[in-house]
Amino acid sequence: MLPTWTAAPADEGAAIAEIKEAICARIERSGRTVAEVFAVVEASIAEQVAEIRAANDVDGTAWPQVQFEAIASRGFTDDERALIRQRGCLIVRGHFDHDQARAWDDALAAYLQRNRFVEHYRGAGDEFFGDEKKAPQIFPIYWSRPQMEARQSHRMVIVQRLLNSLWHDSSAAASFDATRSVIYPDRVRRRPAGTTSSGLAPHVDAGTLDLWMKAEYQQAFRHVFDGSIESFDPWDANGRTDGDQFDGSTMTSVFRTFQGWTALSDMAADQGVLESIPIPGAIAYLLLRPLLDDVESHDMCGVSIGRSFWVTDEYHGLLREGLSRIPGVRAGDSAWWHGDLVHGVAPVTDQQGWGNVMYIPAAPWCARNERYAARLGPAIRTGQSPGDFPDENYEVGWIDRFTADDLNDFGRQSMGL
């Protein structure tokens, strides 16, 4: 058995050294060294990186693309399903009508202006997106009508169910309901024309030290940590649906099958758009890399509680060679990526046109997500910021805020109401 921590360790360095030593010993009991297991992962990654670079050269992107109307009527084809599971991401074209998405964008702008957000803005509530004291691009609003209308719409339900169905659970219990999702209120991005931005470096949002230290994640990544790496399946929910992460500004309380956003403006592929390393199994590379001899015993390649899990040239150079940007999108298209996938935002100079999105993931009903849903009722009733996000509460008392009375059947079900 590996040592486990139910809460963040008081001495992080000592805990890192302890868990690394235990995992290395466990792997070696399989008859293979850590270096040998890592070499298997590295060879697979190298092969997939070559395929991604070839797709980038030929098609401009390695991201699969599907049409909403097609998948709504027939689901994913076998070929679509296979490619999405291989790449861990996709673009849904026409997820919402173009004019509807543009109208939502206008309504969001009016909502912010009507409630004088800029006058009351106090600067970034966390450090994840950098210093935005004067000109925010990530807006900490959660309960606008456009956001909630999109979250509880039938078109969103269709896509979320299809995405959830790409996962399975190898445990004996049926741990999640793919047909029912939890609403996970997230923020919006409004990036104006003329923006120059250094982007957001590649990272993962799956967790931090909890990925090595918590019992549930040790179950999820058991094949990574016991030497049987060939059996690791990044689409297996076993171990993910009941546990949670260590408390911190980068934690996520829910199990997200896919992270996602819906475009509210047209965006060209060279205008600071989303990019990813479309290899779901790359999480195994990230988890094993700190165990190699060139990393100090108390170091997890820089991963620390309360800080983002960055993917760096120093430790993860091979992965970074596989970056692939999304193609250009229109308002109403949506982008989705596996919850473990490495992703970031490309830099841009003098952005042409707006770059606006609202973040809406897929999070199936399970014990972990049900606990989160129970916390949403008070937040939507008062306008407070939801759990997992800084306690900024801008929308308390705002005019024309979406309320619990505006929820449809799916919305009430998804919020445990």
C-alpha cells in the first residue's frame, strides 16, 4: 500500500520524498525499473507527437471536428469516437446558432455595463490568469442569463451526454450517470480587439500533489504506479468519482469528463486561441517524470499545492513538441478537452476582433459531483460566487441576474434542486 494524505501535508517536501520513494519501490516490485516503465510511456508519446505534428502540417490542427446536427441525430460514428478518444479533444461546429451566440455576447456586455462591473472591479481574485487589475479578460461572473441559458439548454445536454459516454468505469459499481450532468458555473473571457497577450503556458487542471498522494487518485492511476503501464486507461473513471483534491486556489471539486468553452465571437486560428497536447495518456508521462533520477527527492518537477501544474521545457520537452492549436471557430462553436489534457492559450499581438468565450464543462452525476451540486443552491439564490472560485461575490444584488426561479427541469436536476 502506498502512503496517503487526506489533507495537504504540513511538510510538503518531506511528503513528496516519502511518496516518491514508495511509488518507486512499488514499481520495482513489478520487476521493472522506473526508467523502464517511463521509457514505454515516452516511446508511445513520441509516436503520437509525430502524428500530431503531421496533422498540424497537413490540416493546420490535430483537433477532431464534428457537426452538432449530425451527432445530435446519430451520436458519434465509430471513426469519430475512435479519433476523439485518441486525441482527447474536439470542436463541435454549430453547437449553438451563430446569431444566438452573438446575442448572448451582447447580453453579457450589457449585463456587465448595467451593473457597473468595471467601476467595482477589485483586480484578479486569484493569480492563475496573472495581474488583471486594470483591464480584466477573465470576468468573475457566474449567474448571467446567457451563461445559465447555455448551461441548461437541450443542445448542451445532448453534447454533454455524448462526451460523458466516452468514459467508463472498470470498478464493480456504476459510479456515474452519463445521461445526467452537474452544472459547474465557471467564468467568461472577454478579450477585446487590439489585445497583445503572452497567452497561458501549457498546464493541466487535473490536480497537483493530490494526484500522487490521495487514495482515490492512486486508484485512478494504479497502473501508472505499479509498473503495469500498458493497462493504464485514461478513460476509466475508477477512482475519480468519489475523491476530491487538496484545498487550494487551483483545485476543482468536481469530476469533469471534459473541460470546455462555447465561443461567443468568431476567432481565427492565429488570434491567441486555445491549444492542447492532444494525448490523453500524457498524464502518465507527467506523473512518472518526477520519479527519474535527475529530479531532486523533494521535488515533483515544480508541482506544488496551490500552484498550477505547468508543463515545462525543462522536464516535459517532448510533450510540448505536440502542441496543436484549435482551428478557427465561429460564435456558437464549442471546444472540449479531456479533464487531464495539457492545454494553454497561444500568444497574440494586436488581436483582430473579439476573443470571447464562456466556460462550460461536462461533469456527470456521481457522488463527488452530487456533493458539489448541494453547494450551488445558496449561491444561485444570493448571487454569490460558487465553490472552487475566489469569494468575490460581485453579482450579489445585481440587476437582471439569473435566479433559481428561471431554471428549467434540466437545470434544477443538474443543481440538485
